[in-house]
Amino acid sequence: MLSPTQLIQIFREESAELLATLERILMALGDAPPGQEQLRELFRAAHTLKGNALSLGFVAAAEIAHAMEDVFAKGEAVGAAVPVLLEAIDALRALAAAEPSKTLDDAHRALVKRLRAAPTMSVAPVPGRVTMTGQARPPGAREDETEVRTKSVRVPVEKLDELMRLVGEVVVARELMKDLLLREDTPRSRRLLALHYDADRFYDELQERVIETRLVAVGTLFEQQKRVVFDVARAVGKQVRLSTEGADTEVDLAVIEQLRDPLLHVVRNAVDHGIEPPDARRARGKAAEGHIRLAARREGSSVIVEVSDDGAGIDRARVLEKARSLGVVAKGAVLDDAEALDLVFAPGLSTANALTEISGRGVGMDVVRRNVTTLGGSVTVASQKDAGTTLRIRVPLTLGILRGFLVRVAHETYVAPIDGVEECVEVVGAAPAVESGVVNLRGEPVPWLRLRRTLAVTEDPPGARETLLVLRHDAQRVGLLVDFIAGESQLVVRPLGPLLRRVRGVSGTAVLGDGNACLILDAGALAADASRRANRHPEIAREFS
């Protein structure tokens, strides 16, 4: 028999799902009247929530859910009642998370009164409006879902985390065993190594299955942004249309959790700073309703999430002026377009005219970059005046395991994610003895960095032979001069410690097969640094082939 504590925990988990269902359907309605299937699902969710709350003594939650039922029972005015229904959902979330409440307080009584008055509310449109659109569903799919799972089981996240930890330990043990067998090189070790390789396919399949159990569709995160857009648009009196693409793209649940805050800040900024007020948009020849697009797609072992708007774009001159006033940029410094845009991520920088509940403190975009970097990802921004802004977030598909390319520089080992590696070129005594430059690869200029200088590995000069490792990050390419290539390996990823988080050019740490740690290279940051040095110092942009 379940204990009262266990029953309350189950109630809270089920309440979170029911409230998410209510919120999703209401956000899809806008001001429009609901269909019969939507009404039935709204009523079922509220009725289930009420019954569960009453059975466990959550009397206040049950009373609010009952008042919501009354609204749904008179379905024609549900569209006009969406704002107060969303307030009720927020109140129910708070009540479900708290201890059982036997009575309603004054605020809850006022909410119940407003819910009961909701069917008589005017259906006139509100000043701020948000319209939701998404991808078309496959033919025959239900209105509220694209896939019906007939069999499922609840598994605590802690158990999935433990499974992932054990898989990581198996990866380390496998690599260590392989390393030992390769070093011995005897008939017996060669036979054992062959058996080891035979077993590898089972290890790989087990690892893939464990990773798959942790994958969650990014659409769950996109759904939450609909409420954010709705609330902010109403607060600032704007009309916004939110569309989504690639909502079925899957990513590790730990990545989803870490993306929650960054995406929240980006979407709020897009509505508050990006989209212009209706009158201003009309004056510029635009539709009064702004458009924000959320898109996700898989690229190798990474997931790309983009937030685009068709607003005014980023005022680079204003950003630069603010950065200089804060001392982020020196008074006489000359920045190119990409560097000026990158200033929006500087701590404390905000171009808001006034401090409000929505913006003005200059901490939002700083949080975005910090959280994404902690994940081992990267974030870039592109903007065009009067055409809008696109912010691109790249994060790893999973945080636990990485297949990488190992390179050596002096006594240090580094790893580059293998899906970003394009080619390796051996350089024999032809590389200029400088820190960076440009190499001509089959007629295409590629900026390069000498890794030992860039990461201050050693002051010793490089050997007679070096290898150019060419990486691609989005549309950028970068060459890294290293001592030699150590091959491909599967590694267990570990987060960066506090001392390394500000080191540009690395995004995480990994455990090698021998148990030692190495740094994971950040191709995006290295590519940006190489391009910047080549543009600023043309005298070092010498070619070698």
C-alpha cells in the first residue's frame, strides 16, 4: 500500500501533466471558440484534477478546478476567458506544490469569483494578442497529439541518471581494456582483443538504448514558450504569432532542463525588444502582428535550436555605446559587425529605456550564454535592421557520452567532437612560426590557429612535423595546428570546473581510456578567434600548403 507521502507525490506529477494539457489547449484557442473535442478534453482534465485534489485534501485546488469546469460547461465563452483560466492554472500549480489546503484564501476566492463570471465576459479582442501555429499533423492523427503510446511506464529521473552513469563507467572500462590489450601485443592478447571488438557492438547497442530512454522531444519546451509569448505580448500590448518547426526533434532530458531558462530569456527578449508595437510596424509597412519562429533540427551529435523574429533588429550603434559606457569595450576600440552583435551577451548590458518586470537589468542574455556554454554548446546571433534577429543555440544531443577525435600537443591531449572534423592535413616544415594565419586548402582560405600557443600549452617550439586538423562549426571552418593525431575514441563527458569555464576555446572535459582527463575543444569559439585574428592582423595571414 502506498503511503500518504507517495500518494501526494503521484498527485503532484499527474497534476503537472493535467495542467500542461489544459494550458496547451487554451493557448491553441486564442480568442476562438473551442471545438467539441477540445471542450471534452478540457472538461476531463479539470474534472480529474478536481477529483484527485478532493481525495487528498487539497480543498482549495478542488474548488478552483470546479470553477474551471463551470467555464468549460458553457463552452462558447472559453476563448474570451483564456486569461483568467491561465491565472487559475498558475494558482493550481502553486497549490499542488504546497501542502494540502482545507480552505480558500482571499486571493483564491477572488479568482473563483472571476471564473464564475467568465462566461459573461466580452469577446472583444485584447490589446496584446498572440496567435499560435505549428507544423501540420499527419493525416488521421488526433488533434492533441501526433503519436499515441499504447504502453508506457513512469521511471524516476534519478534511475535514468544512474543508468547513464553506469554506461559511462562501462565506456571507461572498455577503453582501458582495449588500451591494455593493444600494448601487450601477444597471441593471447590479440585473441582477447578480437573478442573485445566482437562484444563492442552489444555495448554500443546497449549504450544507444540507454541514451534513447533519456531523449525528450523539444516540442515539450516549445509548448511552454506559448504561454511566455502570450503573457509578455499582453503585458506590452503587442500582437504576436508564434510558429514552431521540428518540435519532434529529440534531445537528452538534462539538456532540455538546462535549455529552459535560456529559451525563456530569448523568447521574452524577442517579444519585448524585437517585435515592434502594432502602430510602429504599420508605419514601417509591416503587418501589425509580429512573427516569432522556434525551430529545432538535428545535426550529427548536436541539436540546433533557433529563435527568429521579424522585428526591428539589433541597433548595433546603441549596443556599442552602452558597452563603452559600462567599460565592456575600450573607448577607441573598433569592432566588426559580428563583435558588435556579440556584445548583447555581455553581463549587465541592456538597451532597455526603463526597468520593468520583463526587462531592463541586463542579465537575460548573459544567462543564455552561460547556461549554453555550461552544456558544452554555443550561441550566436545574427540581425538585420527592420528585418529581425535570429539567435542560434547549438547543444550536444546528450551530455554523457562523446565520440571524439583525439589530438596531442606536447604532453597534453585534446578532443574534438567527431561530427565537426572535416579532414587532417600533414604539414612538413612549411607552417610559419606564428600563432595564427590563413591556409590555402584547394583554393579556399581557411583561418588557422597553432593550438599550443592559443591554449598556452608550452613555450617549447613545435616539432618538424605538425598536423592541421580542419573543423567546421556551422558555416565557419578553422584549422588547428597540432603535433599529431591520436585517433578516434569514445569518451565520458564531464562538466567544466569553475576555474575552466572562462577559458575560451574549450567547452568541457572528458575521461580517456587510461582514466586521465582531457579538454574538449570548442570549434565555434576557436573559429571565431581565428577569423578575428586574420581580419585584424593581415600581416600574419600568410598561406602555406
